[in-house]
Amino acid sequence: MCGIIAINGRQNVAPLLLDALRRLEYRGYDSAGVATLTAQGIARRRAEGKLNNLASLLEREPINGTVGIGHTRWATHGRPTTHNAHPHANGRVAVVHNGIIENFQALRRELEGRGHAFETDTDTEVVVHLVADELDRHADAGDAVSAALTRLEGAFALAILIAGEDGRIFGARRGSPLAVGYGEGEMYLASDAVALSALTEHVCHLEEGDWVELTRTGATVRDETGAVVDRPVTRTALSGALVGKGEYRHFMLKEIYEQPAVIGDTLHTFLNPLGQRVRLPELPVDPGGVSRVTLTACGTAFYAGMVARYWLEQEARQPAEVEIASEWRYRAPPLADDGLVTAISQSGETADTLGALRFARERGAATLGVVNVPESTIAREAGGVMQTLAGPEIGVASTKAFTTQLTVLACQAIAMGRARGTISPEREEALTNALLEVPARAAEVLNHDGRIQRIAEWVAAARDVLYLGRGTMYPLALEGALKLKEISYIHAEGYAGGEMKHGPIALIDEGVPVIVCAPSTSPVFDKMAGNVQETIARGGKVVLFSDREGLERMGEGATACVELPKVDPFVAPLLYAIPVQLLAYHAAVAKGTDVDQPRNLAKAVTVE
């Protein structure tokens, strides 16, 4: 997960930027850079690899300036080279960026038509040229930044320097976190309050759509309409744990809210937005010649594998199976010589999943790990690795690790479909565009947090809760039920909607909330609508998550409805994961349980 730091100070800021970037190293990165404002314009230093390389470069080629920005970057659709490292700049404007600019291609074509010359294929560079272009039309740099922000679509956090504007830094957030730090005669901006922990105790977290201008003495925050607003400044203790939670009551809620950003980070690793193509790391097998994919995992990761099976079969026409790791290897199943075993684990240390991986390796199968920790045992032992960029996940109940696993597996399905000739270039473009929209749509889902909290307070009084879904929403029903059980200790079960008549319908009564995930774009939406009406007819209290069209067609008789964005059914699981996470979280808070460390559970299950 990329990191941002900006300082408007009284002394040479390059060493301070470097120190702050070191506090963001835990997020992972493969290149880094800083830029400062000088009397000559913008000075910039960037380096591949670890921060020691950047530090050595700054020793050889120091830069001055009391105003500067810095960035640690995960390689996206560009290789982890100095050329692709942030900050991006054109001599007039320098930018560091987390997230995705969805409409960068259209903006790039427009700007190229006006004579702007681009040096990279990244989406970030379009912000540099867009701000520069607006500077030609506005006398004040703040007005130029404001105008540029209105043109951007997507989920992002930005810090912007403008040559000649010494004493001013601009920042903006939409879907990606950004915090303002208040010092004495200095001001700071960072993607993570951890970066500010050695600089200040006083932090303000920008809200969705906010943008800010930092001077040395303060910050002016404006909302998305341009109106000046006051955001609370809180005093934050300097312990790592408390700073890490920032403005949030629990790590779990913080991690739910980080999903637009980390989904964007992960997407950028596998997608080239300019060419609308998926690029996988080197695999241990020809993706076009795999006879069968076996996905093996435990818990939440197993449900991610269930969703991936739908994607592989429907889009790639790839035979696939998903197996609970703790059961699969003890069946001693025969493995195809040209098959691929994909082990999914957040920690990369899950004992049962590691055992399944070793079982596959011992029998000569090609193996692939989907992990969040590149130094983990599964990453080291698998024949190939696809990494999720969720960053550290402190809450025991998995949230952002799950959605980034889905992100990686969606990219795998697209790439395998292309290799097998079952996905046309047009279909790949449509699917990648749908994925690129997810961070922004995920941010929209989070706007319903208050509504979901009120529903959760009612759900928290129940003894039993049912979750229903069909197609890719069936694994989401299982995952929603698991989340509620894990942290609220309410008994919950997830079912495929079509299975209701085969027994579970007997459980329906007025005291059993029924949570339904049903996007209108699903090919089985009408079937799900019938299941919902059967539930309502028997007194069931339905909580319906759907888009506007779905609510209009299915919502009559539901006890509560939450409208989600309408998206391609391929990406719906990534969005519908968020409301079921929030529902479980708020139910647990209402019941007063230990949300981040629920009883009897561990973050990484390293024993069988």
C-alpha cells in the first residue's frame, strides 16, 4: 500500500520526509522519492528499492527546501524503476498519489491535444499535467487545483507542489485516507497518521471529498463543493497501536474504510489502465494450458476461492474446484499433471493451507500462492506468487485482505481467459474497466455506514440470523454469516437462495433477520427475488442489499433496504463484501464484544 507524506516547514525537509517514509515502510514498497520547492523550481530525487537507496542518493545529491512531498510506491502497471517512482513532475507541478484515476485516458488524450507531452504510462502523470493546464487559466494556484480536482474520477489521495508557490501544499482525498498534522510553525499531510507520529500529536482526518491547502501556520479545508469547513483536530497518543487506529474506534473499522485504497493499490499491480490489460507475475505453468485449477484455503480465504471458481468457470471457461485446505489433502485426491493448485492465505502461514500446498508440491503439481506477506512461508514455497496489497491487517476478522484476495483472483481469471482464448479483447477491456471503477464505487458504499449501523442495532438483538445469495453472492452470504459469528457471537448461517426450500425455510420466523445480497445485474436475480418473496410470506424480516433497480423490483415487503451502486456482476462481490462487514462490525459494537480480538480466535492459524 503506497504511502504519502508532505511537510510545510521551517527547515530543510528532505531528512524529515525520509524519516517519515521510514515509518511507512511497514506498508511495503519497491521504490521511493521526494520533491521539494526551491528558488529554482522543483527539485526531485527518486530511487528503486529500499529507502536506504534513496538516502544514499540524497547524500550524494542533496536537495534543499522547506516545503516538500514524499512517497513510497508499490509497482503498479509500470515496473519498479526510478522512471516510474513518485513524485511525478513536469517542472511546474509535482504530485504524489495513492489510488486510481479512472478517467485518465480521456484526460490524457485531451491534454496531449493541447500540447502536453507525457513521459510515462501511469495514471498519476495526468494529474501533473491537468493541474499545470489549469494554472494557465487561473491566477491563483488554489483555484487551479480546485478546477483540476473536479475533472478527476476515481478513488485517490493526492499531495501537490507547485513551483513558485513556496509556503503552500495542496492535498485531496476521495476514497483514500489522508490526514493533516498540526505543528508549531509547521504543517504536515500523510496517508497514515503513523507517518506523523514523530512530528505532531495533533491530527485532523480529512473526510470524503475534502481538499486542503497547507501553509506553515495552518490548514484551510474545503469540502467537495468548495465550501470552507471545520474538521475536528484531535490529540493522538504516540503509541503505535493508537496512532495506527487514527480516527477509528477499532482497527476493524479502519481496515474496512481502507478498502477503496488497498483495492486500488492491488489493481494497479495487475492492471495496465492505459492498455486495459491484465498482467500477471511469472506463473509456474502456462495459463493457457492448465487442465484444472484447484483453489485451496481456510475460512474467509476459502470464500474468496469460491467466488474465484465462478469467475474461472464463467469467464475463462476454466475447470476449477475449491477445497477446504484442512480436508483436501487428507482425501489424498489425484492431481492432474497439467493442473494448478492455488493456495490462498492472508498471512501466508496458515498451517492447513501450507500443508495443502506442500501436499501438492510433493505430488509434482504446479503451485501458486495468493498472500499478503511476501516473506511468508507460502510465498517462499509456492512456485509462483500473486500478492495482495492490503497492508497490515490488525483486526482478527478479515476485511481488506478478503477484498484484495478477490481483486487478485479476478485478475487471474481474466488473464487465464485471455490465455485460453475464451475472453475477447473487448470483453477483457470491459472487465478491466469494471475493476478500475471498484475503488470509487467502494467509497460510495461506505457512505451508507450510518444506515447500516442503525440496521445492525436491530440485528444485534437476534439470536439467529440467515444470509442468502445466489451465484457469486452465495459465497458472500457465507462470508457475511462468518463475520457476524466471529465478532458478535450471534449464530448465523449462509445459504444458497435455491436451497431455502430444501430445509432452511423451516427456520424462518419474525425473530430471524434474513440478510440478502442481490445485485440486479446478476443473471439469477429473478430467481433470488422469488426466494425473497417466499421468505417475506413466512414472516421473515429481510434486510436487502441491492442497487436501485434491484430495490425497485425486489424491495417491497423488506424490513430494511440499502442501495448500492449498480456495477458489472463480475465485480459485485468486491462491493457487496463491504456492507456485510459493516453490519457485523456494528452488531458487535452494539453487543459490546471485543471487535478486534474476538474470543477464541487468532489472526494467523499456525497450528492444525
